[in-house]
Amino acid sequence: MDNQIVEPKDTRKPAKDLAVRWRKAMLERGVFMQTCGHFGHVLRFMAPLIISEQLLARGLEVYAKAVKGILEPYRPCLVESTTPIQNNRLSINE
């Protein structure tokens, strides 16, 4: 699963600093994410193919909490992700 992190709608510039903060917030909560992309603004969540549902659910829970914490100041500018997540709901608007 990837998330391209960009500035608000009007500029849509790659937001490397935000991606780095998000990655650090995830690591502090025990989940490793890789930054990638030409500008270092893409977060990649790479779970092993043999991950248990319980560990995946925990990882997604940590992901959601990190998203809420990091993106709260940007809430008025948020755009919903185009990446579907099946069987697990992930919403930063909850």
C-alpha cells in the first residue's frame, strides 16, 4: 500500500517533510514504513505475504492513529485516498 504525500489541493507539491514525520510517528508506534518516490514523499507499507490478520489489523490501527496525529492540522485540506482497503476500514474523518 502506498500513500503519496502532497501539500494542500492548491499546490499539490510533494511533501517530503510531512512524509518523514509520518514515517517517524509510525516507527515510534512499532510499525516500519519506507519512504520512496522521486521526491521522497511516498510512504510504502510493505507487510509480509504471510502476515496474520491480527498483525495486519494492528498495523492498520497504528497507521490510522499516525495519520490522525500528523494530519490533524491539515484536516480542512484533506482529500480521500484512492487506494481501497478491503475488510478494514481506515478513515481519518472518524
